[in-house]
Amino acid sequence: MDAELAFKERHRIGDGIVVELVAWQLPRKPAGSEHSFKYRLALIVRGVNVLRYDNEAGKGDHRHIGRREFAYHFVDLDQLKIDFWRDVEEWQKQQSGS
């Protein structure tokens, strides 16, 4: 089995603000992960990643908020999207002062 694209999305959610979501189903688990998906979900503001979920080889599942990195407990792709969009909404609230 070759790698199979699970989803690839790009959303413009504001002036200079883009969300990119990409996930692949791999034939085997990537190094450091307990599942067979390779993914990156990013909130990019004027070319800078301000929020990113990924499972970089050897590091396993984690998320970046600004310059800080946190472990992430991967359940499935649906939950990954839910968690990511929740963090995007939280970021938007912080930016608006709400």
C-alpha cells in the first residue's frame, strides 16, 4: 500500500490568515507515532506559523502554540480536526480581545 491522501484543505479565514490541513494514511506508523497517519495542520498569519499540530518524525504527536511545544494525544483524524479548530477559535478570541 502506498501513502494515501486522507485530506488536504486550505482556508483563508482573514486578511493574511490561512489555515492549512494535510493528512496522509501511511502503510506503517511514522517514527514516534502509535498510528499510521502523517499530518500537519497549521494556522499561518502573514507567513508565520502561530499554531501547528504535527507528528514530525521521531517527535510523535505534538502541537505548537507560538514558540511553545506541547504533547498531543492523537485519537483519530476527526478528533484531530476538532481539537485544531478549537485552538484556532481560541486564538481568534484572543486576537479580538474577547
